[in-house]
Amino acid sequence: MIALGQNCPGMNEYLDLLRRNANFRNLWLGSVISQFGDWFNVIASAEVISRLTDSGTALSFLFLARFLPLFVFSPVAGVLADRFDRKRIMVLSDLLRGVAVLGFLFVRDPGDIWVFYLLTVLQYSLSALFTPARGAVLANVVRSDELVAANALDSLTWSTMLALGAFTGGVVAAFFGADAAFLADSGSFLLSALFIARIVLPDRRVVAPAQAENAASTTSRFAFLDGFLYLLKEPFILGVALAKAGGSLVWGAINVLEIIYANDLFPLENSSRIGVADPGTATLGLIYIVSGLGTGLGPLLMRRWLGDKPRRLVLGISLGFMIMTAGTTWLAFVDSLGPLLLATVTRTVGTGTLWVFSAALLQTAVPDRYRGRVFAFEFAALTLTQAMSTMAAGFLLDVVGLPIQRVMGVAALTGFIMTALWLAFHATYRRPLSSGITPLRIATSVISDPEPPGELVGRSID
């Protein structure tokens, strides 16, 4: 039995987790700093592409250059995260990303755009190494009953850095240019590496002899295939691992559409009064601020209402899909900046809840020796669907010639389809979850001995 927290107190719980757990605190501080720098990068990158090309397709290529490496390299990254020292992988990735970002300083004219894309591919190839390792490490540095709280705090951190980093990045880019934002991002990776280097992880080699022998055999041959076969034998885990991919079919397009909404439809009037010369950049900063509020506060409020039990986490993912779709539908009909920001808050409450609750479920239910590969699979699927959605948005805008709000309507329709699929998945497993059983086919205590096909073994984690 794995006991999960029964109560959902206020912020004191999260502050207490940071105070008493030095390993998680260092992991969290690394995220705070690197994510703050990342949002500087987002604003600056969008500004550079818009200035040099003025093309929706070029913006789509920017996001494709971010997403495609994550998909291509995630399988290898998952194997590395399960086989080698996860802390060293994260530190090395941070250091190399800090160097790669400095290369953006040399992009000066439209003929250099290919260099910009190439450096972006390099940066996010290194991110593909970092993300599965961090997802797996989180469960190594906090107790099982703290996983939902830790993920919720991560989401709040990401959202706060989205709001502060995007706004500050927009101001810095407007006043000092994109180069200053890229320098800040490079420095953030170096500081992140410093904090992560201070983490002390448990020795993962201390396992039962039978598990150690099995682990050695799988790491030496077809390690990724072994992780994929684990997912095929665990349809419940597979479904949860695909939840973010379903959501990203919606929010991938919105990454592109938000920039066009800000620059073309609802640029902030009189933005010069607040010291920002570019009205589009001002609106984009506001969009990122309210996105941060939604993705940060949404999971906290949902957790306070629903609690931490697996069946409630699955319900939270269902609600996340529905709220995300409702917000996206609203975005297709907005006619001014105020409704745009309110619809964005609504949408991001849904996406934040979906993200946090699915991550906590995976970290709770997946054995440590498979966790890196499961998170790598999740990340690969997420980035593939995100890239597909992003490219579809650019195609519908530039080739088909649809108005931007019609393209947002297509994203909303996609949201309805993904929500229906998840609700069908939820209904399939509702009975065992309501009984307090996680519907697993393989008993995680003896992961190498599968039960007879078709029989739900289950594991109680109430």
C-alpha cells in the first residue's frame, strides 16, 4: 500500500517541502532559474523570426525546430536516464545548452535564419536529454506521498516563470534587443547546472538481486524496446503517458496563433505609456502572464478540491481536457483583448491540470528502472503531436488561407475529439479506480513476471 496525502492544505505544505528537502530544493531552484531564462528565449526568438521573415510558416518552423529534436532523441534519452547517472546527464545538458544559446548572437539577417534553426535544434536536442532524466529524478528525491505536491509546485514554478520571464523578456527585448535576452538565457543554464550538481541521489544499484540481474540484461540489449514492451503490457500506463500528447494536438497550434493574435488582432493600444514600444510584444507578454496564472493556480485549486488519490487524479485529467477545450473554443470567438485574456486563463487551467495530474500518476505507478524510458516515450509523443499541430496551424494560415480565428476553431474541434477519447479511456478504468486499485497487468513488485494476459492484477495505492 502506498499512502497518498489525504488532505490538501495551503501553501505551507509546499514551502515545508522546500525547507526540509534539500535535494528537491536544489532541483526546484535549477528549474526556477533555467525556466526564467527559457521564457526570455521564447520572446526573443519570436521577435527575431518575425523581424527577419514576417511569416507564419517561419514561426511554425521555429517551433518545429524546438519540437522535432525532442521527439527524435527522446528514446535514446530515456535509455540513458535509466542506465546512467541522471544528475550528470542534467548537469551536462545544462552546460552545453548554455553554450549553444550564445550562438544566437550571431544571427543578424534573413540569410542567417538557417543558423538560428540549427542552433535551436541543438539546444532542444540537449533538452531531450534533460527532461526524461528530471522527470525520473523527481520520484527519487521526494516521498511517494509528496509526488502530487511536488508536481503541483513544479507547475506553479513553470507558470510563475512563464509570467515573470515572458513579461521581463518582452521588456528586455523591447528595450535592449534580443541579444540581451539570449545572454540571460545562457547564464540561466549555467546557474541551473550549479544547483543540480548539489543534489545527492540514492544509489539506484541497491535493488533486489533478481531485479538487478534483469535490469542488467535489459540495459545491455534493446533497452528502449524493453521499455516500450512494458508500456504495451500496461495499457493504463500507456494511456496516461499519451494524455499530454492528446492535449498538445490543441496547444501546439496555439503556440503559433497566440503570436499572431498579439501582433495582428489585438496589439495593446498605448503600450508606449508603460514603456514598451512594440504593441504586439506588450500583448504577447500579457498573454503569457495570464497563461502563467492559469497553469500555476489551476492544478493547485484542482488538487485542493480533488485530492491525491489515483482515481481523483484521473478525474482531474478528464476535467483538464474539458476545461482546455472550453477555453480554446472561447478563443475562436473573442473580439477584444479582455475576452482573449479570460479565455486564455480558462484554457491554461485545463492544460496545467492535465499536465500535473498525469505526471504524478506516472511517477507513482511506474517502477524506477522503467521511469526514464516511460517519461521519454511520453515526451516523444508530446513533442510529435505538438509539432504536427504547430505545422498544421502554419499550413492552414499560409497555404489554405484560413482566417486565424477559423484556425483556432479547428484547434477547438481537435480538443473535442481528444476529450471524447480520454473520457472513453476514463470510463474503461473507472471501476477498478473507484475501488482504490490501479489497473496494472504486471505486478510492479515483481516486474519481470507478467500475469496471465487479459487479467487485471491491479495495485492499491490509496
